[in-house]
Amino acid sequence: MSRKCNCKKPPGGGTECPSGSMAVCRLENGECQGSCSTLPSGLNKLELDNWVLRTIKNDIRSLNQTISDEDQEILINGKFNMVNPDGTRIIITFSLPTTDEIGSDQYSEVEA
């Protein structure tokens, strides 16, 4: 099953990714930029959660870092809001593969 994410209107738009990938949409400066990221294999749930957060937040973090309540909310909602140092607001939505797609019970489906 493919993964999709969409940006709010305006401008709208989105992306569709192949099975086993995470769909990511960034709404920045009125433009929607979509991308696909293949989840790494062989990681446990904590490591995958941190990999997702590292990818979404463009953050340097250990794969074994404790997941905060704020981070857990991002993973559950499939959405992250951030502000760049220049004040530009960025809205990132993402959709993770289903449990069947990654072959484990690490994630349930999250719609962005």
C-alpha cells in the first residue's frame, strides 16, 4: 500500500510514496515539497521512532534517545510545526508505513 501526505490549501499538493516508505510533506513559504524516505531495517521501535523524528525535525539525536511526550505526540499525529531562525513557519506532515509493510509490530498506520 502506498503512503500519501498532503499540504493544506493553499497551496495544496502532496506526494505518494511506495510501500515501505514514509511520505513527508513540507509546507514552507507557500510551497509544498514532498519526499519519500525508506525506513531502515533491523531497528527496534525506539530506534525507528528516533529515526523518524531525526528525519522529520532535521535533528541530531541518538537512535536510543528517550521519546518525550512532545515527540510521542508528533509520531501519533503525523505532524510537526516548526519555526526557522528567520521566523519562517514550516508545517511538516508525514505518513508511516503500516505494520504489515515493515514486517513487525513497530508501527500502526498514521495518516497525515
